[in-house]
Amino acid sequence: MKEKQVKKSTAQELPELLAPAGSFEKLVTAIHYGADAVYLSGKKYGLRAKAVNFDEEGIRRAVNYAHGCRVRVYVTVNIIAHNDDFTGLENYLLMLQEAGVDAIIVSDPGIIQMAAAVVPDLPIHLSTQANVTNRHSAQFWISQGISRLNLARELSLKEIRSIRSGVAAELEVFTHGALCISYSGRCMLSNYMTGRDANQGSCAHPCRYSYALMEEKRPGEFFPVYEDERGTYIFNSKDLCLLECLPQLVAAGVNSLKIEGRMKSIFYVGGVVRIYRAALDYLNSLDRDDWKNPEQIKIPTHFIEEIEKTGTRGMSSNFAVEKPGPEDMLYNSSRVDQSYEPVAVVRETTNDPKEIIVEIRNVLHTAEQIEYMHPSIELDATIVVSMRNQKGINIERANPGDRIFMSLADSIPGIQTNSIFRRKKLIQ
């Protein structure tokens, strides 16, 4: 303990790692792999209406579980509200406060005003939907009682540093996940094309559709952006990844690093949180002298290789280093092929260090090689020796949803429940 305290005193102060929790299982996974805080939504008022989300009992359960792990919980109330949306909102805010959530995430001035009046002791974090792109805007929102600003995603590192130097409130920055082609997500494309309002939480993601562009007076002649017989994904941006920018974000004094992905799988959530946690721990191991030139600090290459294994649309630094260009778009598919996939989640350990009880996520056969994802950068490869179902019958194949006893060729040190096994996908 004494050695850890000495080491920490020589390192740069680390920001919070904030992870998405679209369901209780994703919340548990994010916490298991190292999140300091999670954000989630109730059944209303959040911008991911198609996620599983949480009812009132679920919010209380989530808060109790997270707080038991010393993890903070923020709840999104970040729709662009219409008059009807305020019906019941007061009681909802009071419920969130009583449940013990640590903050609410809001973008609408009307909701901010109501929250300040109804739950004045509940911290308000400003959503990226509010589009804070300068320190004057930041100062305005701080004057309205905002304690944390989630900055717009269209900012460079230089602009983030400038805002940091001009305001005292906490700053939060998106560092990983899907990007919207509209300014900080304020998109109406879904509304016009499908009737589903993105700003009310029901985005149909039409920017990920396949398109072909044709000029009116030249029927049958496609515009040069055409890529193949399926058309082209001309609105489809690559995913944000600021892993290599972490040293500069940390040095800039950003208070929270946010990962997008409430609609993503537990493999994605766990995998991304795992790498960012490991990267932050790596930065925490550096000496004070290393931080004199943060731009010279490099995240180890194998961290980058690991993050690439989580998918889903390639990676872009967006505006952080320079303005994005054509190379930051994904033109021939809605996503890239994923090289790894989850096969099982550890549900129970046993007295035998080589046998565990798992829940299967993809079809698994005996003799397959799989990898155990530690809550660190470390991996352990092993072979599935045998599998038994709940009746004790040996099986050669396990299907998604099955809960089985799995025997491994090697004992894995420190194996824990809620950890994920993955495998390299076969090339089709």
C-alpha cells in the first residue's frame, strides 16, 4: 500500500473512465473491466430508446450494485424536450435523486431549469447534444448551475486545452465509439426518412444505410462516389478512437473519458473498457518527468492492436488532431469485419481451477482454442477439453444461451465471474 501511494504521487492525475450501460449485464461487464462510472437511461428521456434501458426498480438495482463496487452512476435525461415530455418529469427526477444516482445528463434548458428547482442537490452534467465548442458557451452553462460539461465531439485537442484553461467546471470528452455525421448528434435524417426522432431517442441510423447517388437529368448514371453493386455508404463515418491521444487528454486536465456504446454488445463494452483501463493504468505508472512532454508519450502498440479487435467500423481520431476527411468514412460497408468474437461469459468458478461454469454466446465446440480476457491487458489462451450440460451429460457442441461446465487444458490464474472468453473468427 505504501509503495502504491508513493508511485501515485509522482504520476499525472487520471481522469474518470465513464462507460455505457445499456442493460444491467452491460453495467456489470463495464464495472468488471474497470469503469469508474457508468451512464444509463430510464425508459424515458434518454437518447437510446432502443436499448434495454432501466425501469425504476432497475435504476435502483443498478445504483446499489455500482455503489457497492465504488462506481458512480449517471442517468441520461438528454432528449430535446417538447411540452408533453414534461408530464411526469418532476416525479422522475425526484425518483432519481431518491435512488441515489450521482448526476443526471441533460441538454434541454427547460429540463435543466426544472431539475435545478426540483432536485437542486443533484449534480447536472451537460450532454454533448448542447454542442459546447468554446469557453464562452462553457461559462454560460456553468452560470446555469452545470457542474460538468461533455464537450462537443467536433473539437481539436488545442480547443479542448483552451476551454480547460478558461473554466473551472469538470470537462468530459468522448474518446471512443460511434460518430454521427451531424453536429454532436443533432440529426433530423432519421425523422424525415423513417419518422423516428433521433433527438427523442429513436434514431433509425439511416446514415449507416447503403446509398447510390444519381443526377436527375442523367437517369441510370451514378455519381462517382459509387463503390460497387450495392451502392455506397456515403454518410457512414468510422468510429471514434482517441486511445493514442490519451496522454494529451490527461495532460490537458480532462476529468472524464466517455465511451459510447449503450446499444453495443457486452463484448464491445467489456473489450473497450478493458483497453482504456489498461492504458490509463499504464499512464499512471509513468514518472512525473515523462509528463513534461505528454505529446511524446506513446501508448504501447499492443494496446492499439487489442482495441482493433473490438470492431466495429474502423477508427478515426475525428477532429482531435486535424479535421476529418474522406479517409475517416467507411464507404463499402456499414461496418468492418470483426476478427474476434465472444464465445462465453464466466458465471461461476469451481473448486477445480480448470473447470468453470459459463454461459455460451456463440456456438462452441470441444478442442477449440479460446482466450480469456483478464480485467487488464493480459490474455490467457487455452483449449476447450470437454463440456457438460446442466444434467452432467458430455456434449461436443454448445449453443448460444447454454449454461455449461467447461473444462480447460490449462488453469487460468485469477479467473473471475463476469469475465469474457473470446476466439479468433475463422476466415469465411
